[in-house]
Amino acid sequence: MKRLAWLPPLNPTRRLSFATKLGLGISAIVLFVSVAMTATFYEMASRSLTGEAKKWGRVLCENLALRSRDALLAQDLLRIKNHLDELKSAGNDVVYAFVMDDEGHVLAHTFPGGFPVDLPAANPLGPKNDLRIQLIDTGSMLVYDFAAPVVVADNRLGVVRVGLAKSGVVEDVVSALIDPVVNVSFLTMILAVVLATVYARRVTRRINFLREHAASVVAGYLDPPDSAPDVPPQPSLESSGDEIQQLSETFNVMTHTLRLHLDELHAAQRELTRQKELMRTILDSTPDYVALQDRDHRYMAVNKALAEDLGHPEAAIVGRLDEAFLPEAEALRNREALDRILSTGLREEEEIQVRRDGALHWLHVVRVPVKDERDEVVAVVRSAHDVTQLKSYQDQLIQAQKMESLGKLAGGVAHEINTPLGVILGYAQLLQEDVPPGSSLHADLEIIEKQAKVCRKIVADLLGFSRQADCAKMEMCFNNSILEAVTLVRHTFRLDHVEILTRLDEHHPIIYGDPEKLKQVWINLLNNARDAMPRGGVIRVSSRLERDRGVVLVTFSDSGEGIPAENLPRIFDPFFSTKGVGEGTGLGLAVSFGIIKDHGGAIAVSSPVPGDEGDEGRDADAAGPGSQFVVELPLDHSDKAYPEGPALLS
């Protein structure tokens, strides 16, 4: 097997290999056994030889006592000296010998340089002792001192002492015996070390093989060495090898099984990655706002639409709370909804209104609980669909249905009261001819006639609103229609300190429409502008021909107080009026809206007046507040689609 580059080699200077440890261990065991055996043998031999030496010394001492008995009786000191010299010459192990009388006086000795006076007391023999052995340290050697009495007929004549050198008697013999034993043990130890080293290398070679294989497995190489890639190894319970061989075979099977599991895991991981990318693509492609929040209300994931709506990348949103991105009220509402779903486990949906970039949006929000295998809610999926346009269509539909109902009601009522109203007006005028002018009855009849005309005006507006009135369209001059309306009201407006300034297109565009109906629209717009300036002001009327688009526009701008923003969406609703009771019916703009729509045009309002208005003679400071109505009518009266252009309806 090839060694992997990252696999660290064994460093004998820092860590011993298992083979070295095994060899040293076996050698240490052999050495310990050899030393123990040598020490035991030495001890046994020493004890045995010491015992034999003591026996020999006892024989020498007792023999000297027996031979010295006659000489002591005869007080023949010369013969005693001869016995001692003979004993001293018996061997090198005899260090000394001397004889004392019964009173302890030394009669003869073998010390050539003088008798040591302390020696008799070193091994005193008691009155009843037959023999006494004492190990004496002379300062230069150890000596076994033997003392035996010289007895004749139970009478002690004296004491003989014999000294044998311990080293001479025991150690020399033991050393002579122990040296071969030590040599044999040393050779045995060397042979054991060599054999242990060979055995350890043989045993650890397969362990190193397993170690390198395990290292290759850790590195990701899971194929068993020296085996075919597609042939799985089979474990053998009846393997002829030892435990290491069985361990190697089991390890090969384990790595093969591990490779199969890893292949399955990699396949599952690729499938999960593909599913994740697919899910991410689906979530990012939907315009709905999708988010996943955990039990702590923290974002776990968001899609691209929601990240763009919150104005932060997904990585900056995940792990944070709603309070970091949403207004306080909206975040609190989401938190309460999450708490309800986490406690009940039920799905919820609602329509809420939120503010984004200063505009209000309607969102249809659906919250679905996500449960784990124990049926516990662990997260909540929230999806929000922007239904602002749908809500707008719904409002327009409701408004259209309301206007249709009001139109039918108004048309029916107008038809019903128009005839009796005409009779009342006719009789009031006839009765005025029969009553003297200036009388109170004539004045009452004038009031009846005036109020009847007001009622007829209202009925006419109702009929116009319900489109029950006939519309006589013809080719007409657009500018003339405007000038007629301005001329009709200019004098009256001057009495109220309202000046009308005109700037009409010089091309005199011709349109196809009802002059009377359009004049009614211009008068309605002029009257509203005047009513918006109770302390007087300026009304600017301008027209512009746009041949490219095939339309003509007229603009009515005033310098009044303007229209509140909340009223702009309702300005064309029937019966909607900001004027006081009796000052207006709220039908003027609704009727005008219907007339313009009937002519295929559009009408829009803006307040305050846009700053880019460029009417001639206009004071730059007059740009806002105030209101501006823009009416756009097509030049072509055919049934073709309305030309595309700037949206005027607001």
C-alpha cells in the first residue's frame, strides 16, 4: 500500500513504535527473570556454602580442643603451639587459632604480630556451651569465630578458638559458581532480545498495515487494499488466521459497508441540494412575500420578493425579528398572530393594510403552522399576496354598482317629480299674472317659482347623472365652447372678486360632442373653482392640442385653499360635497364625470396645483395650494380605442 502524504511517519526519537515497545518488553521480562534466577541461585548457594563452612570450622575447632586436652593437662605449651601451627597450615581460610586456660589466659596463638586483646571477649563461651559461632568484623574482613571448650571428666580445662575467613570460605566458591550462571543468563537475554525483535516486527507488520488502511479510510479512500473495486470483501468466521487476520478482514468489510452508506448519503445530499435549489427557484420566482419563522419569532428563511420589500439581503434578515424591519404596529400584529398559531396549531388568513414607501397596500396574508414528527408546531410559514389592485377593482366595482343603483333611483325619481314640478312652476307663473305686483302674495309666488326652478335644476342634474337626458353630439369648436362658458360667468365672478384668465390654443381644434353638455361641465368646474375662493382669487383656463395623441386638453386651475388629500379619491362620487347644507347637492362633478366619460374622454384632479404649470401671466408663487382639473377629449369621434397617453384619472 502506498503511504499517504499526510500520514505522519513514526518518529523513534519522540515516540517508540509498537514493535520496539514489544521487543523491549519481552527483553525486559527475560532480563528480570534472569536476574531473579541468578539472585535466587546466589542466595541458595551462599546459604548452602555458609552452612558447610560452619560445619568445617566446627570440626576444626572440636578437633583442636580434643588434641589440646593432654597438652593442657601437662601444661605443655610447646605442643599446644604446634597444634595451632598445624591447624593454621591446614588452609588459607584459617585466619587464626588460639587456646585459653579456664581463667581466660591465652596460652598459645597464631598471631605473628601480637595477640589482639579484644578478641577473647568478641565470642565469649558460656559455662554450659559446647560450641559457639560468632561472625566478627575485624575491620579488614569478616571472620567466623568458632569457640569450643577443652573438657576432661566434665571439667573445663580451657577454650580453643578458631577463625575462618568468610570471603575465603563462601564468596570465592559462590563467585566461582555464579559467574557461569550470569554468563548463561546474559547470552539468553541477548538471544531473547533478538528473537523478540523479530517476533515483534512480524506481529506489528500487519498492525501497521491496518493502521495505514485506517488512515486511508479517514482520508476518504474506502476501497480495501489489494481487492477488486466492485467485489465486496466477505468476512470468514472460520478464518485460518489469528485474531489480527480476523480483525483485518472485519475492517475491510466495515470500510466497504461504510463506502456504500457514504455513496447513499452523497446521492441523498445531491437530491436534497437539487430539491433545495428547485424550492428556492420557485419561492424567488413568486411575487408573493414568503417567510418561515421559528417559535422565537425569528426569520429562518425569506424569499427574494420579501427581502426586496424589507430592503435587506436575505442573509441580513435570517435570525432577526420583525421589529428590525417593520413598523411597530405591524410587527406587534405579526407577533400576536404567530403566538396564536403556535398555541392553537390552526391555519389563519386575513387581509391587512400596510404602508410601503408612503403608499398603502392591501395584503392577503396566510399563516400555516409547520409541525414536527410529534405533531408540535415548530415554525410558521407566512405568505402575503399584494391584493391592492384587486381591492381597487373591488372598490371600483362597488362604486359602479352604487352609481348604477343611484342612477336608476335618480332617473326614476326625476321622471316621477319632473311632471308635477312643471305643473307647480306653470301654475306659479300663471298666478303671478293674476296677482298685483309688489303684493305679499306675488312675492310668495316668486319664491315658489324660484324654488321650483331650483328643483328643476336638481332634476335635470339627476337626469344627466342617470344619463336619462338625451345627448346631441355634433362637430363643434372646442375653444368656443370654453369661451361661451367663461363669458357667461365672468361678470358674476367679478362681483365675487374672482378673475378668470384664459390661454387657449390658437389652432381652434374641432371635436365631436354635445355643446350644451360640455358647457355644463365647464360651468360646473368654474363654479367649483369660485366656491373654493370665498375671498376671491384667480382662475386660469388653458387648452392645448396634442395632434400626436389625437386629443385636446383643457385645464382649470384656481388659487383657492385646495382639496384635502383624503377627499381626492371621492371627489367624483355622487352626493359627495364639502360644502355646507344648502350650498350644493354633490352632483356637479359626478355629472361632469359622466358627461366626459360619455364623450370618450377623461377628467382628473390634482391638489395642490402642480409646480410645473406654465400658464402665461401666472404668478410663480401661485403654484399651490389650489386645485387643478384637467379634461381630455378625443378628436376622433369614431369607436376606436382611446389613444394612449398620461393617465388622468386619479
